[in-house]
Amino acid sequence: MDNDDTLVRRTLAGDLEAFDVLVRRHRDVVYRVAARIVGPNDAEDVAQDAMLRAFHRLRQFRGDAPFKSWLLRITHNTALNSLDKGWRDREAESVDELDLPADSPVDRTRAPVANLEAGERRSRLAQKIGLLKPNHRSVLVLRDLEGLSYDEIAEVTDTPVGSVKGRIHRARSELIDLLRNNTYDWELPA
């Protein structure tokens, strides 16, 4: 199996199958990041647009960072641009299915009501994440849901690492404030 850099070189040499391998390899994370920033209604459009932009800008890929980081930068920018252009309004109704990871697989030993409540909490959390400012939402998604390092997020967002840490801190604070306004669901101390 070829690594990403080899596939990029092959694509630039005219091998479109190599780019198809790159798309298949990274499409899930591109879609997840897009969905978590713009919501599921526009995620497919944003993901396709990001892949198309990556293909057309492939000669600009310098290889000084991993291809995945470069591709996620394009995805991140495409998603934020889509929000700016008004592809969707920022109401929470379309982000209630952000595909947040489950705490664990369905626990067959727990009562069905407990599993249902956990799913409802994930749905409400996704709604709250959808209410964050787009820049805050994107860094929170990249760090806490996709597990990227601060350096990788800095590369993706084209932001200094210190600014990334500050945005993540502000995003988490903003999310906590949103959750505190709904203490019935989260039982957070004041």
C-alpha cells in the first residue's frame, strides 16, 4: 500500500487512480469534519467541494506536512466559507445529527432506557456544539472529536499553536456556558 506522498506524486504524473485511493483513504474524516462544522445537511457538498479543490490544488502540496493535514485545511476552510456564504442558516436544527461518537457501543447489560438517554444526550450535545462560533466549533471538533494534536490543528487552520490553544479554551468555555444554561440535561454545578 502506497503512502500519501507516493500517491500524490503518482496523481501529479497523471495516475487518476492514485487520487481515487487518496479520496477513499480520507473521505470519512473529511466528511466527519465537514459535518461537524456545517451540519449533516451540507456536509456531503462541502466534502465533495473540498476533495475537488484538493485535486485542483494538488501541485501546491509541498509535502512539508502530512497530506491529511493539508486536506483537512482545505476541508476546514471550505466548511467555514460555506457558513459565511449562507449555504445553511446557523440554527441548531440541522446540526443535531453531528455524528458524535458514542461513549461506548450499546451496552446490552444496561437498561434500554439508559442507552436511550445516552443517545439523547449525544444529540443535545451535538446541538450545543452547533451553536458555537464557527472558528470555535472547528478547533473543538478537530481536537476533541477527531483527536488531532495542537500542531496538526495549527497546520489545518493556518493559525499559530498558541492561538489554537486559546481558541480551544474559549470554545470549551463557550460550550460549558451553553450546557450550563441547560442544567436539566447536564447537571453541571453553577
